[in-house]
Amino acid sequence: MSLLSIQNLDVSIGQYSVLHGVTFDVPEGGVFVLLGRNGAGKTTTLRAIMGLWQPSPGSVSFRGEQIAGMHTSDIAKKGIAFVPENMGIFGGLTVAENMVLATANGKFDQTRLKRVYELFPALEQFWDKQAWSLSGGQKQMLAVARAIIEPRDLILIDEPTKGLAPSIIAAMGEAFREISAQTTILLVEQNFAFAKSLGRDMAVIDDGRVVHTGTMADFVADTELQNRLLSLSMEAG
């Protein structure tokens, strides 16, 4: 059984139909990458999984349980976290306060907090600094740290490398590899070099429809397919 199964997902925003019969399965473990051109529907898919957009019709099941139609907070309680492209952090709060808000009861599990420090040492250094004062890379680290401070089975991450320096992207990749050893990641990413270095399985979405699914290894080996499905909107690598 797949960890997450999306079947025939349609989403309309206002009068615009954005997703059309989106179907793919995310197996448990590792990193599943959702690729596609700008505006293809990748972010809308993540938001629909989290209940931020309601599908009609369509099915989203997590560990065999239907979650489409649930409130976002109830979906989160099932063990799913979402790191949006805008990071979702609170600039006027300290790093510590941002992290506390991501806990279930306002208290840190010290083992998990230690793990966060190991993955993102800069957060310990800037623990009492307001989040607005962090660099772009540090803000992204904080956003991911908020997603893993509680036990999760699945983390949805939307374009985490956008605008980051190469050294920060490399550090983020190492962190994701370690996180994905225990928690499945569904990653939306425009940086193909980053995506292919992490992904085990993948899907390509175009104009709101899934046009390809398979292993990342097979997709990387087929440059003609890459060029046809991703064109020039993806960052090469």
C-alpha cells in the first residue's frame, strides 16, 4: 500500500480549473519529486493534499484513510507537515518562538530538538534572534525544522532551494537525505540538479495533468523525455 495515494484529483479556484484528474502514488520512504513547468499545478497539488484547496471530485488517501475534505489541522494531526514556498514562518517572533508554535503542546522533545540542531546548526546559534533577521537560507532551515520538531510520516516541501546560494542548497540536500531516512518527503522543486540528486520516484505534471510517473533513475537516463516534459523552465543540472 502506498503511503499517499492521489486519484482523479480535480481542483478549481474560482472560475478556473487548475487540476484535471491528477493521479499518482507516493511510496513510503525516501524522496518523491513532483516536477513540472512553472504554473503546471504542482503547488496546487500540495495545497489540495493539505486541505487548503478542496478537490471536487477526487480522492486523497493517507495510509489508506480518505483525507480529502478534512480540515487542514486534522490532516496535520495525521502526521503530515507542509513547508510552503513562502516558508510560513513568523518574522516578528524569535527562532525559538517559531519552533514552539510548531510543537503539539508548547514543549520540546529534547531528543528531537537535538536532532534539529544537528541538521541545522545555525538555528541553535540564532535561537533568540527574530526570524526576520535571518538570511534566506536560514529562514528555509527554520521552516523545515518546524516541520520535523514533531514526529511526521510525510513532509510536503514546496521549492525549498528557490533563491538560495549553492552552498546552502548543498547543505539543504544533505539535511533532506537524513530526514528522508525516517520520514517520507514529497518535494516540489524547479532545480532539476537538486531534485535528481534526492529523488527515488517522481511524477511530472503539466497543465494540471500528470503526464509521466516512474523512477528518477529512468527519467534521468532519458534526456529526450526530460526536454519534452520540462523544457527550459526547469533549472538545468
